[in-house]
Amino acid sequence: MSESLYWADFGHGVMAPPDSHWAAAVTIPPAVEPCSLQEAKDWLYITHDQQNAVIRDLIRAARTKVEQDTSRKLLTQTVKLSLDDFPCGPISLLMAPVQSVTSIVSYNSLDVPATFAAASYRLDAASEPPRVLLTTSASWPSDLRLQTAVEVTFVAGWTDPALVPDDLKFAIRILLVALWERRGMTGDEERAYERFIRGWTIAYAA
């Protein structure tokens, strides 16, 4: 099932950061979901097992939509952020929470990759969105190719379903009902969904 098909007509755009020259891709998805199969079936009043595979797809699609609309990752997953260049200051990781930075790789004008020394930067996980900061006297590489010269790989998301905020779990439940019953949200569901995610959505300064 296509997640983009589920959400094509819902009217929620992915929040864009100030710098549009970026791309983020999940390279290792979560091993578990915030809502278990049995929890979803109980919420939808489903007692049989014939549609288990479909319900799992719906859970994944609902979780993905909440992540897109809030600029958050709900459970442990690995993300690769590609940038055209290093910023003048810290690197914004564009989503939260972030557990750790795995690597920072840059490509020079000859397309040769180089891994930036881990001792030259640190993760500021407390900021929203989290940032990668240079340590004292360190500087970002300057010999870079023109596009997608920087790749930051990091681990994002809460470490356990029990840590995912209840508001975001309720947002997932609203989406599950909408997907299962109508393939789209009613006006009341839309407003309830917005209320649940509002306090958890990361805003970017213009």
C-alpha cells in the first residue's frame, strides 16, 4: 500500500526548513510501531485476523504521516540527511528527537568522500530541532563538490513505544479510523488531529 496514496488529499504539507537545499531519507526504519497490531485492532473493533497485513500497513502509514506533519521521528530509525554545503554555523538536523550522530561524510571537488572526525563535533540534542556543533578550533571542510556534498547520518526517534507522547499516539488512532473507514478524515477528525499534534510540531524560523 502506498503511503502517498493514503495522504494525497489530506492537505497536510511536509514542513520545510529555512534552507531548501536538503533531502532526508530513512535508511533503517523502526523495528516496532508506536501502536501495536492488537492495540489498533482493539481501537477499530476488529476481532478477526484476515486483515492483519492491511492493518500493519495502516499503522505504518499513520505513523509516517504524524512524523511528516510534526517533523519528528517517533521511534528509533536511522536517517541520512544530504546537504549541498556545510552551513556557516551548526548543522540543523531538521527533526527530533535525535539519539546520536553516526557519521558526517563530505565529498570534495573530485567526488572523493572523507569522514569528518567525531572529535570535531558534538550533538546538541536538547535543541529543537537538534543541532551538530563544531568543537573549539574545528571547522567544516571547504573543498566540496557543488551539490549534495555533505551527508549526515544519525539515529532519531524515541527508544521505546512507551516513551512516545500520548498526544501523538492519539493522532495515530484518529488516522487509523479515517483510513480504515473512509480513506480520509472528516472535518471533526481533522480538527482533533491538529489539536493533538499542535504542541509537538517543530516550527522553523522564516
